[in-house]
Amino acid sequence: MTLKQLFLPTILAGLLLSSPFLYAGEHQVADTIGASNVKANVSQPYIVKKGDTLWDIANHFFKDPWKWLKIWEHNLYITNPDLIYPGNKIWFDGSRSSQGGLSMVRPHPEVIIRPVERIEGNRDSSLLLTALQRQGFIQPGQVQGVGYIVDSRDDRLNYGAHDMVYLKLSQPAKVGTLFDVFRSTDTVLDPHRGNALGVLIRHMGQIRIDSLEDGVYRGTVVKAFEEISRGDRVKPARIIDPHLVPAYPEYPLSGAVIYIRNDAHEAAQHQVIGINLGLKDGLKAGMQMSIYKAGRLVRDKVSGGDVLLPQERIGEALVLAAQHQAAIALITKSTAPINIGDAIKNSPAQ
């Protein structure tokens, strides 16, 4: 064991127990060494770590820690090195007097009060990406898109990934521009009011523009979710961010399920639904909503009258994309079958 290792713990104990500088809540030691011996812009406080010695602490504050050993020479008779503990905070304050000094504050338990925060579970980005790529709503006036597929280089009827196709566009497009290929399906109606909310479309794939010659564009199919055919419409590709940031509406919203993907009668977790809330209602991608089943009308055997039971929450949905009057959402949780007409409301605080 070196001389430093033998004496530094006891010197440090002397630093902190020296009676001439004892104060309530702290111990301070001073000397005639000036502030010029202190390192510039040193971080404070120093947090004591397990195994620290006086050398570690002095070397943190001072340019030459050996010069500062004389501060504690008169305290070498103290043999208890167990005064400081990991977590103690040590400052050097040269402004207290011309002598300067060290002070130590021992940590005490603290109670920190913060507002309640939601801790969201991880979202499966592959599910979000698949749902966003395959389905969407557009306004009735957009069903023609900005162009269509004319044919392919080898005169085939159906095309897949890496096939070269010819397109006609109603607007100019640069080489490298991406377009979504889609087919319109049904006009979606509000289940309660009966008015049209938009046209449901099915995304077939994606095409990249390669060149233009005599008013006809060449393009390459870069993605194909289904077989692409002549006459399929195209629209500017939608940029999809699968890392949606969860958000919650700031005011009450109330709507209904208007569509279940593949025209299914019921839906459950990880299925795509349409809802009759959109941008006009303040809805946006990433918002969390709850799904409620309407309460049943039952006969009250005591009073003889009818009683409408309360709605019950049966699922949670994450909004993927919002149009003006409607939105596509992914069911993230379900405890019962979900049907068209079931209520959509703000996701409650948790």
C-alpha cells in the first residue's frame, strides 16, 4: 500500500470533522491558499463516489492537489474514515473569505411531485405501415386521380413489382417522382345521417417515374400490394411516417364506426376501421380514441318500465390518416366484437 493510499482516507475524515469549522448541516475547512490555485470552470458540486479518496476530491477542484494536503495535516490524529458516503455533495467556495473553503452537504430524501403522464406501449410499426399503405379515403372529386396506367412494355394485362409501365398524367412530373396506384370502391355513408363522407380507395402499389417521351411517361412498379392493371388510377404518393406520436383531443369528440375493412361485419384488434370524424373535427393522425358499444334497452321488472343501459367501452383505436370528414383508424385493443355504428369518443385519461 502506498503512502497516499494509507493516509488519504484519514486526511479526508479530518477535513470533514475539523471542529474549528463545524456548522449546522455542513463541515467546512479553509486555508490561506488563494483562488488562483483552483481550476477554472470546475463543475460543482462534486458527487462522492464509492472508493473516493481525498486525492480524487482535491484533484477535482485544485490545479495541484498535493499543495492542499497541508490544510488537513493538523487533523491526522483522526482515524475514522467513514464520515463521507457515496452521494454526498462537496463544493469549493472561494468567495466566503480570502481563504476559501470546502463544504459538504449530505443528501436527504426528496419528494418530487409531477403531473400525471401517460406511458404508452410500443406500437408495431409494421401494422401501422401496412394499414396506411392499403386503405384510404378520398373526396368524390378526387376519384380520377392525376392520371392512369395505359399499358406495359410487354403488353401484359397485370403488373407487379419491377415491371415497366406507361402512364398518362394530367400534371407534369419529374423523374423519380412517386405515385400511388389506387382503385376507388364504395362511397361511405354516415350510418346515422345517411350523407356521403367520402370514397373508399384500395391502394394497389406504387410507381416511380423514369422518363417522358411524346406525352407518355415511363414508370417502374416499385411496390405491388395486388395485381396492377390497365386503367388503374394514380395520385401523388402519400409520405407515411409509421412512428406516430400519440396525441389526445383537447375537447370532447363523438362519432361512430362507418366502415370495417374488407366489408366485414365485425372487427377486432389489429383490424382497420373507418370513422366519421375528420380534419373538420380537429382529428389528426396519432390521436387515440375509444370505442363504445351502445347500451341495451332492458325491461325493469320492479318499475315495469324500460331502461337503457350505459354504453360500455370495448376497444381502443389509433387514428392513422384523417380526411376532411372521415378517418382511417387501427384497432389497438378490443374486448368484444366491434360493429358499424359503434360509438367513437375521446380516449379517457389513464
